Amino acid sequence: MERLDDPGYITKLDKSKMRMLIGNLPDQFSMASKSFQEAKLNLKARFSSVVVAGMGGSAIGGDLVSAYLSSNLPAPVWVVRNYEVPSFVTRNTLLIAVSYSGNTEETLSAFEDGKRKRARIVCIASGGSLTEIAKSESIPFLTVPRGMPPRCAIGFLSTSILLSIGLAFDVSGLTTELEEVGDVLKKMKNVLEPDNPVKKNPAKKIAGKLAHKLPFVYSSSRMTDPVARRWSTQINENAKSLCHYSSLPELDHNEIVGWGIPREVSYASHVLFLDPGNLSEKLRRRLAVTKEIISQMAEVESLTASGTGNLARLFSLVFLGDYVSFYLAMLNGVDPTPIERIDLLKKRLKEGH
Amino acid sequence: MERLDDPGYITKLDKSKMRMLIGNLPDQFSMASKSFQEAKLNLKARFSSVVVAGMGGSAIGGDLVSAYLSSNLPAPVWVVRNYEVPSFVTRNTLLIAVSYSGNTEETLSAFEDGKRKRARIVCIASGGSLTEIAKSESIPFLTVPRGMPPRCAIGFLSTSILLSIGLAFDVSGLTTELEEVGDVLKKMKNVLEPDNPVKKNPAKKIAGKLAHKLPFVYSSSRMTDPVARRWSTQINENAKSLCHYSSLPELDHNEIVGWGIPREVSYASHVLFLDPGNLSEKLRRRLAVTKEIISQMAEVESLTASGTGNLARLFSLVFLGDYVSFYLAMLNGVDPTPIERIDLLKKRLKEGH
């Protein structure tokens, strides 16, 4: 744990400065809002559904927005992580194709499928084929800053998705909510960044508990479901560790029975419950009882969101998870930025053609 | 492993005869089809969306049907595992409320929420409050046979959901597909049931490989995603073991990087890739390359579906998983039927009121 307070150790291991990229998240929301206003998209229409097509770090923004809007949008926001869009896509669908690089093969394929199905499309990318095709075919597009791993652009991508849907459906209040996200995250940054020592830094403390363990991230509500997924993928990519996530109330119907076997895994786990801080009475009670039961077989703890609005609550938990995954990378002795196995996989996939 | 060929051992441990309930699955599809015809539901309308509300074993049928219909239905099939239905639910939504017991608190709450939002509702249950309310308020309902754990009624529930949606959207060919499911599963049963010894029984062999390991179930396509989830929950409830599931192509963008840490978990894992047997060239290639890469850190194997139609393919993998979870329960020395921890949880939740 003392390594986490050693700037020399961190600087040496974090060669590509992931800590800076994570620390830039608070600024992304206002920057993306500004770009969105400047892009002057015209999306007025009567859409019956929204589909967000993307993969990995480019898809999770769709999940976050879908959860955030799930109780006040008159249409479903469906996230597709595959080569095709569903058969319900028609000219009344708003299809948001998101690929940070602009070159993700699944997303380009889903985008073409959406064109065939005559969806109304918005592309979001930092460049690449997706932007080129959008330009040449006069398809509306939004550009996000280039030069970072896609997972570090979550603020840019989520804001772009949210404001596109907000424009299409005339959702009010988003600007205020987005401003709060920036404010809340800026305050959190002072507490979570590497300069702040372990004893005052919750992200470092949590990483210390996860080290050499299998992390279980449990969402307590629909709202936090995509946050649990984000924690998991950040732990995968930054800390190069396996991670498991699941959701309440569903896990009370099955997964809770699984605790105890395999014995070595149960005892080598650390369970984090994500609490948005504004749960209904029923879900609050479920969280407490579930946590108590699992505590007999594994270490458990709850992490509560900061902020007032739901968007700030969601992203406060995302931000905490990003830092935790960073410190876990440090404790695992790995450079958080390179994802060599994905590069290898892409190379092998190309060889097959 | 020899215990799996010992009828005395199995009979003694499997007190409530889970092996019989699993073995009854092949018959459920035709029985439920017959009941459905007799119920003479009237669901002709122009629906813009379908929402299936349920939990655990009552929800997974919704996922299977949603995946099965994802490339030929003009509306999304959205599965809700929570107390509320999404805000897009209106009088143009077909809401299917599924609770095997008829008394699941989340489902009853979502059902009431759906009524408030004026959805067109069909209830599916074996009795309980849901059936009572449906009767007294003249809401269409389907009854499935009572007296088994909800997870064992997956054929009844899935068929009821599928045929309701099929009727509402005039989907053709479902009867033929359902007949094939029964035929394929009947043939599989001879191979998978306890009488057939380990050396000729793939389910027993797979269970042997999973024993004392953390099972990872990897879906290779949209179609098999809910099957991976089903495997996981059956392993939770029957074998009382933890289990992890995930999906291609998404896991190629994050989880694949996590293999290797924690070291003890990676090496104590067994990875099963579910292959529907009719993958696109791109996904087939992905499966092969992903499997090869992970094989350097864990045991891996592919399991291929049986059958010709997609529905038979899906349920052939479900059926295999049900038997695997049963044999894993035997190897773990646990009675597959009782789920004491869920009973305890429900008791504690009630105490809180």
C-alpha cells in the first residue's frame, strides 16, 4: 500500500500517464456540451426508439444514458454491442453509432446495417472511417478529441450521446445536470488523485482491499447497473484483472445462493455494493440484508455516490471506479494504459482474412 | 467422478428429484403450446414495444425470446428485472408480467406500474396474487403448472411468452420451431440423464471439469447471451456455486485483458464457450482466436448447440446447462433443489416491514 503514496513508483509504472487522463474527466462534460452546441445538429423528429451501437468504452456511455433516462424518456434506448442492429430499427429510429477510433469493425457493420434499415443516424467518433463516411454521405456527426484510449473519453462520449437524445426528445434540464457532474467530479478529484495519501484517499483504500482478490461489483438499482459494468471493464483494462459484476434485486434470486463455492474464490473475493444514495426504501432494505448475508462469506462494503442530480451520482461512482482501477494497476505492478492482448487479438483476427 | 454413475449417491443427495424436473423440460414446449391455444387470448393490436417483467427463473424466458426474435420482430422486447417498468411504456406496449409463484414482489410492483401506464397486459403465473388480480380485473392471463421451482418451468414460461408475442405480431412458424425443440431435447435427454455413464455423458464430463473451479460461461453471439446467463444462474441455484458469464464480441474489448490476475482465480477457472453452431464467419473467427488466447491462462472448451432452428439451438444449450448444473451439485455434495439462502433473505426482508 505504501507504494501508492510513492510518486516515483507511480511515475515509473504509469508510463503513458493514465492518471492524467483519468483526472481530465471532470472537464469533459462542459467541453462536450460546448462542442455539441457548436455542431448545431438538427434532430427534430418523432422517434419511436433509440439505438446506440458501440463496443467497450464507446458503448458504456450508451448504457449510462439509457439508465439515466429510463424513467423519463418516451422511447427505449437500446444498446447494441454487435455487428447488426435489431429488426425493430426503422426510419423512426434514432441510431447513434459510437466508435472512439472511428474504425471499430462491429460498429461500422452495425452502422451500415442501420443505413440499410433507413434509421436516422448520428455518428460520434474522434475520426477514422466512421467520420469519413459520415462526412461524405452528409450524415450528422459529432467529433470528440482524439489521442486517448477510448475508455478515457467516457465523459465526451456520454455527453454527446445524452445531448443528442435530449435534443431529439426535447429533454429539459440536461445542461444543469451536466454542470453539476463537472462540479462534483472536480471536488472528488482533489481527494482521489495520487497526491492525496492512502489514509485520506478512498480510491487507494479500496484498491488495497481488492489487491490479490477477485472483485465483485454489485449494483443496487437500475441506475447503477452500467456503473458496475464500467468498474468491471476498467478493472479489466487498467488493472489487467478479472472482475465480476451483477445487480440487485436480480442477484437475490440466484447469485446469492452461489456464495461459498468454490471456497477459495469466495474467501478470495471483495464485494463492493454501489449505492446511488437515493434508493427507494425497498431497495435500501434489500441492499442491507443482501450485504449482511454475503458478509458471512466474503468481505463486503458499500460505496455511496456524491451529488444531487442522478447524472452526478452516476458519474461520481464512475470516477471513483476509474481511480480504483488505476491504483489497483499500481498494486498489480502493471502499466494501466497498454492493452496488449486486445492488440494481439486484432492482429490475429486480421491474419484470418 | 465415479459418484456421478452411482444411482444410490444421486438418489440420496437429490432428495426432491431435481433430475426428474430437469428431465421433464422436453415435454413443456408442446404442453404450453396446447394450453396457449386453449386460452384463446385476443392480442391483436399495433404494439410499438414489448416489455417482459419478471425476476430470476421467470425473467430468463423473456431474455431467450428477446434474443430469438431480435432479428425478425418490428418492436423491441425489453426485459425488466425491477420494481418499475420504463417510462416508454404506454397503451401501445404489450406488457407480459411473469411470476411463476405469482407472488414475486418486484413483478407485482412492475405489473401495477404497467397498469398505471395503461399498458396492454398479459400475466403468466402458476397461481398466486398475480393470477388472482388478473382474474378479478379481467386482465388476460396464462396459467402454467404449479409445484416446481420456478427455474424448472423455463419451457412453460418461455413458450407462453413466445406465443403471446407471436400472436400479437403475427409471427409465423413458431409451432414448427417449438416442435423441433421438443424433438431435439428428447434425443438429448437419453444422452444426458443420470443412467448414462460419465464416459458417454457430456454433461457429466463438463461438470467434472467445473468441479472446484470458477466456471466462466462465454456466449459467442447475441443469440446465446441469455443462455450463458441461464447457465450461470443454474450453477448458482442448483450447484450453489459462483459463476461468471460474459459475451463475445464485447469481451474482446475488455474482459480478455483481465485474464491472469488474480493468478489463483485464472488458474482455477474453466471457460465454456457456447456456440449456436450457425455463427457468422466473423464471429466464428473471433471465437477461435479468443479461445486460443485465453487457453494460455485457463482451461477452455466449446460447446455446440444441437438442432436446426434457432429455438432448438438455444434450448439445446439451456438443457445441457441444466444437466451440468445438476451434476455439479452432485460433485459439490449439495441437494440441488433447496435455495435456503433465498428463503432466509425473503424472511429477513419481511421482518423489516
